[in-house]
Amino acid sequence: MIDKQNSYEHRNFVLLTIFISSFLTAFSVYTTVISVRKIGTELNMDVVTLGWVSTIFLLAAAMFQIPFGKISDLYGRKKVFLIGVVIFTISSVLLAFTSTSSTFIVFRFIQGLGAALIYATGNAILTATFPTSQRGKVIGINVTGVYIGLTLSPLLGGIMTENFGWRSQFWFNIPFGVLIIFLVLLKFKGEWTSEKKEKFDYLGSIVYALFLFFLIFALSLFPNIQAYIFIVISLIGAIFFILWEKKIKTPMVDFNLFKNNRYFTFSCLVSIFFYVSTIALALLLSLFMQYLKDMSPQEAGYILLIQPLIQAIFSPIAGKISDKIESRRLVSVGILITLIGIAPLLFITSDFPVYLIAISSGIIGLGIAFFSSPNTRAIMSSIPKGSLGIASSIEGTMRTIGQILSFGILTIVFAVIIGNVTITPMYYPQFITSARLICSVFMGLTIVSLIFSILRGKRYSDRQVSLMENLE
């Protein structure tokens, strides 16, 4: 049933709170991309450690979203969300004061842990608070918060780093974190939890976190032989995890959600393939413009703003439309638009005009806008309310793993074709070859996501969803 304890006014405060948290976590992920050079210089980080500044945050988020999604279903989504915000805020204070590279990485991991709790519960709370007829709209508004964070991170991050130092970006988080905490304590009425009380699967959670860690760590080692060793270890862990989860009575991940719900399963597959194929494009184009077009970071940043700005504008529109039109159709349209945006990049050369990059970025942004909100709505509306926390965390994990794998593909291709060297004019031909290959791989993965989107079938009707919820 829809949460009755939150009045219309309080529901809007719930939406505002989740919106701010989505903005804040997105901003924190990508603002370090701008300041990473200054962080590395002051804390004496080597190249490998610099690479972990952003990756360690995403790794922690991926490792803990699903376990805490399950915990939130069992013990309360408001509690888990609030704890996540507290951890995120305290770790921001610690990062602002840190003086060594090792403590920075540790505190950044803890910050990612806090973000995992926020990711695991945000959409679940919104889905439980608002009726089915409004879910697309509110999820679209929430996704807009993410894209506003992505849009402002290069601008505000650059301004703060240049004028107040890199630590200022972590001080920036603190008042927002405190505001969210007060909003939760004052405006969130009641609690969201499953009526089914189960034991938490500790062993499954540990194995899941470890196999995911080894997989992502392996990507950072390519093309060295150690990468393949860690991939094998990760696969063994994944197989054990699946067998264990199917064996126990109260699994962390109920694979029946996938086995008996094709729409949910295919929506998750669509999500991971789509995000793998789109997230790293901005970094690729940034490198192209700064090296081959000799543009400054600020000039390249203005071009890169086009994509998240369009996403921020059109995401709430797409979300609202998804309340009236089947999400599968909107998602497929979004993927097709994205394919149109990627297509010109397959023919990139050193003479490729910047205006075509701007146009492609805008088209890709429009495609992502019509993908994100409707696909999230499709996932969250296809399962009973008692599993909203785990469903929200699975959706968030698919997105986070997609981000990491996307950067992993880019890194592996560069390592194999260019090697571990500084990019100079001598290596520009290899850069172009790498860029074309990366875009070709991303194009293929986008087509795969389109196929899964078409094959997922029709979504549940609102009546079917209501019946599922009443069973809870």
C-alpha cells in the first residue's frame, strides 16, 4: 500500500530531500575529476593512486548498495538513508582535513560507503511514498538532481579548487549533509520496511563485496597477467555467491526476482549495457579536445556541459511521460537517440570539428534523458513493495558497475594500443585508433541494450502492480 503517514506536504519534503542527496552524491563523484591534479600534487600521489581517487568511491558504492538495500527492507529505509547521509557528511569533514594519500583513499572509500546507503534507499523511499500514477514524474525529478550535480561539478569544482583549494569541495558537502539530516528527522513521518522479517545473509554479503572488489581491481591491472588472475578469483566468487543465494532460505538477493519477472530482469540488463556504453564518452571527448584540438580544460568543459544540461532539462519531462506511455517504448526511443549521437564519433579524426562533438553530445544527452527516468520507473514498478530496497539497490548497482566498466574499457583500450606513456603528438594516430575502437565497442553495447529493451515484453499494468503490493 502507499505510505499513508506522509501527507501531500510531507511527500514533497521527501522528494526534496532525496533530490538534494542525489545532487550531492553526483557532484561529489565528478568534482574530483577537476581537482585530481592538485590533490595528487599536494598529497604526493603516484599515477596509480590518482586513478583511485574517483574509482574507490564508485567501488565502495557498488560493493555495498545491494547488501544495504536488503538491510533497508528488513530494518527500515529511513534509518539506512539517514545513516548514509551521516557517514557521507562526516567523511567529507575527514577528507577536508586529510594530509596523506593513504588516509585520503580510506576516507574516500568511507564516503562511497555512505553514498551506497543513499543510493540503496533513495528511489525505494520515493516509490513507497508516491502513488503509481506519479512515480515516473518524481523519479524524473530525482534524476534531474543527479544531472544538475553532473552539470555543476566541473564549473563549481573548478572555481572552488582554483580560488579556495581542493579541500573546499568537501567543505561544500557539509551544509547540504546537515540540511538533509534535519529534513529527515523533521519531515519524514513513519518508516518504510517490509512486513516480512528475515535473517540477514552475512556470508552472502561478504562474498558479494569481495568478488566485486576483485573484478574492479582487475580492471586497473590490465594488461598485466595479474588482472586475469583476479578475474578468475572474481568469477569463482560470483559462482559461489549465486549457488549460496539459491541454497539458503533468506538470501540477500532473491534470484526469483529475476527468474519469475522477465520485465525486471531485462530492465536491469538494459541498464548495465546502456551505462557501460555511454558514461566514459565524456572523458574520451575531453581528452580528444584537450590534446588533439589544443583546447583548455575550461573550453573543453563548456562543450561537455551540453550533455548533462540537456539531461537535466529533459529528464523530468521523460519521467512524466513515462506515467502515461509504456516505459519500454520511451527507453527504446532513448537508446535509438543515443545511437544516433554515437554514430558520428565512429568516424572521428584529428580534423573532426568541435561543433560535431557538441551536436553528438547534445543528442546523446537527449537519449540518456529519455532512457534514465523511464527505465528506473520500469524497474521500481515491476516488483512488490517489500522488495523495493533491494530493487533500488540492484538498479543503482547496475548503474555504478556500468560506470566502472565503461571507464575500464577505455583504460584497457588505451593501455593496449597506446601503452603506459604520456600522450604526445607522436601518439595522436594511436589515440584516434583507440577512440574509434572505443566508440565502436560502445555502439555495439548500446545495440545490445536496445535488443534487451525490445525483448523485455510489456510492463505490468497498474492493477497488477497494486495486486502485487497488496500481497505484501
